[in-house]
Amino acid sequence: MSNGVTISQAATFAGVTVKTVRHYHKHGLVEEPRRDSSGYRRYGPAELLRLIQVRTLAAAGVPLAEIGPMLAADAEQFTVAVADVQRRLTKRIEDLIARCDMLDRLADGDGVLLPDRARAFLDRLPDFGLSAETIADVRDGLVLTRALVPEGFDDYLTEVERALGDTTFVELSKRSLEAAAWAPDDPRIEELANATADHFLANPGLLAILTSLQGRSEDADARYGMIARYGKDQAPAWARLTKLLEKKLRSAGVPIPNQ
């Protein structure tokens, strides 16, 4: 009777497939037995033990490239290596949990793009008579703002939330949103720009809404410009309104980037 078992039997005993055994051979993790007189490779107890050790480490999440050195290490080195693998696996688990949470929030609409605080702010807007379409535009603007100026987003949201208690600011903001439908040469645009600038200058606290968007990075001006001109292709009137408003505020000494 031949000593040892075939590769198929060894794979079964170790709880893996023949393909996996051959994969371990390819990576030098398990020595490939010599063929016997009948031409078959026979796996003895030593090869089977090694196969089980490799399979166990691989199943525990140890990368194949690290299994060989781990099995060759002494007890202390092996313990250190196991702890390192455990640390990396824990980090991967945390990342996967975070991704699952992101998918849950994505299924809930804006959750993956905006924090709960911003979503709560959007939920308040219907109380000010804003249409669903207008609120969608505001939402997209917040998404862009958060992405471009993450360090100033919370401050910006704080200032806007505070400004909601200013009825004049709210009315001017509503008119600015309505201006998207106006013709670019509509005389009301200049009137609205002047009225908005005058109100900001008369209430300096409102200026923090603009300054919080300017950021501190080297390309802060470009980032601010992207936010300030959001939607201009779809609404040229907004572009003119923004330009006139910024011009008047800048002439009054307000530090607004000149795009």
C-alpha cells in the first residue's frame, strides 16, 4: 500500500479545494511531495499538517505573503505578527462598517452627502415658503459647499441658521432664489443686489456667511468662486446678481475674493 494520500484527499482533510492546494504550492507555502512509483504525489502527515496550518492562517485573514515568515518565526515573533494582522483586520472591519453605514445613508437620499445637521436645516425650508425645486437647488449648493470648504462648512451653516431669524434676510434670499428665472438684464437684479448689500453692511454679523466660505487653502479663492457661481450656467441672472453684490460689498471693504 502506498504511503500518504492523494492531493484530492489531502484537500478534503484540510477543508480546502485541490485548486487551493496547488495555489499554496505555487506560493511556496506547502512543499509539493515527490511522485511515488505509480506517478502520484502522496501527502504525508508533515505535508498535511503544513497544509492545515497555512489554511488556518489564510482563513484568519493573514495575507499569503506573510504566512511563510510567520510559520518560520519563533513563538514571540509569531505572537507579534498575529497581533499586527489582528490590528489590520480590525481596521478593515471598521472600514466595512463605515461603508455599510454609508450605504444605509445613501438609501435614505442625501444622508451620504450631507450631515444630519444640514438635512435638518433643509427640512426647515418649506416653512419659509420655498418650493421643492428651490430646496433641491439649496441642497445641491450645500453639497458643493461642504466638499469645497469642509473646514468652514459648520461655521457657514451656523451663520445661515442664525440668519433665518432675520426676516429681511429671509425675504432677500427668497427673492435671490426667484431671480434664477429672471432675464439677465432684468432691472430688478441690480435693485436686489443693492438691497442685499445694504442689508449685509447694516448687519455686519451676516457677513460671516460669506467669509466662512473663503477657506484657508492655497486655492481658497478658486473654491469660493466655484461656490459663489454655482448654477450660473443654468441661471445667468444669478451670475449677474452675484457679481453686482460682491462688487458693492468689496467696494465697502468686505474681503471677498475677486474672481
